[in-house]
Amino acid sequence: MITILPEVTQEVGVPRTLHVPFKLGRPCGEPFDFHTRKRVVLRLLDLTAKPSGTFEEFDA
């Protein structure tokens, strides 16, 4: 899961979470910033191989 509000996400108990520093409504970054959006998606795919309970920060 991508989250902008990590406090809420941790309360829900999502198995794998990527916290991103973007604006609400833009979880993959700014429109047309394809480089950043690709990095977010690749990072999410990497999370699928990690154990349940993983919480990571995305460096923009």
C-alpha cells in the first residue's frame, strides 16, 4: 500500500506499506513526473517480496 498518512495506515494493520512524501491525492508524485512515478511503482514491487509488517519510507 502507498500511504501519505502513516499514522492511520499503521493503525489499520496493512501488511506492507510505502510512505511517500507527496501531496494528498498524488501518491505517486506530481503529474507527468514519470521518473518519480516509476521509482514509486518499482519500490512497491520490491515490497511484495518482503515479510508482512514491512513499513518503508520513500526518498523523493
